[in-house]
Amino acid sequence: MHSTGDRIIDTITASKISIDYAHHEIHDGDSFTANYSRTTAATAGHRTGLYIKTPAAGGKLLHLIAQFSSSVAAQYSICETPTLTANVGTHANVIYNRYRDNVKTSGCFDNAAAPAVNKFTTLTEVQIAGDVGYAIGTVIRTAPLVAGSSPKPAGGSSRDSQEYILKANTAYIFLITNLTADANNHEILIDWYEHTNKV
């Protein structure tokens, strides 16, 4: 198979293959993924976060879906424009291209003092609580996570009309918060493609 413009062609039969747009973006190398997994302390209210900052205005916009899971009851939130002091968190975590033989990189940035492209930041409770200026920002989605259930999709388990199109040049934190005083295995997964929108 190879891509020709907006078509995918089977190289053996030379026939056109119909795929959805998100799948097309994988074939073009413009689809990316990031994830963070950790076990919290046995304390209610402890948080786990995954931070990205989207590319500058005029660049590509992120079409994103997120999935969250936990081993004990928790709450997930998608936070837009949080206040997070520069260099808080663990940086330089690699964003992966979902087309593994493609060299394109994401335009997203981490929260390092000198933000790095194609990287994301992870956040623990200690790091969040230690940032005296931290504010959650606008919560655009929040819902409970049932203990030990399958991953809870936010923005849909498929793309179509359920994905989020994130603002340009904007910080986002994907957050899980413990609801009980139990050690909790938090899992955050985000998948997106980057595309210049034409409305």
C-alpha cells in the first residue's frame, strides 16, 4: 500500500482502498501517541498528570482522543489552560509517531524551562502540590473512573465527530485524581493527529 494525495492504493491490485480520515493521517505520518502510567500513594486526592502544549497559532491543530483507567475509583479531567510553573514535572518524554517507519515529529512541547518539541511532561502529586502557582484551568471534560474497569475514553473510542480539536498554542493537562485512600494504578493514553484545519 502507498498513499497518493488523499488516496491509499494497494500496490498489488492497484485498487483504491477506502479508509477513514484518522487512518489516512497515520499513513501520512501525522498521527502521534503518548502515555503515562504510575501507581499513586494510598492517599485520597493524589493526582497523576500528562501535560502537552500545542503548536503555535498558524500551525497544525491537534485532533485528539484520550483514554484513562485506574485500578481503584478515581476521577479523570481534561484541563485547558492550566497554570503550571515552567520546569515543573518530568520532561523530555518522547512522543511517538504511530507510523513507525516515518520520521515526522509532533509539533507539541513539554513544560521544560526551554520547552522541547516532540516531547511531553509527566506530573506526580508531589510535583503538582509543590507548584504554589498551580491552577487547574478550564475543565472541558470530567467523569468518574470505575475501579478496575476497561479504559474510559474521553472524546470517543473512535474519532468521527467525538474527537477534541485542541486550541493552538495552549497548554493541556490530562489528569487522574484518587477518590479513595488506596494505592491506585493510573493510566493515561492520548492519541492524536496534527492537521491544518480548513473550516
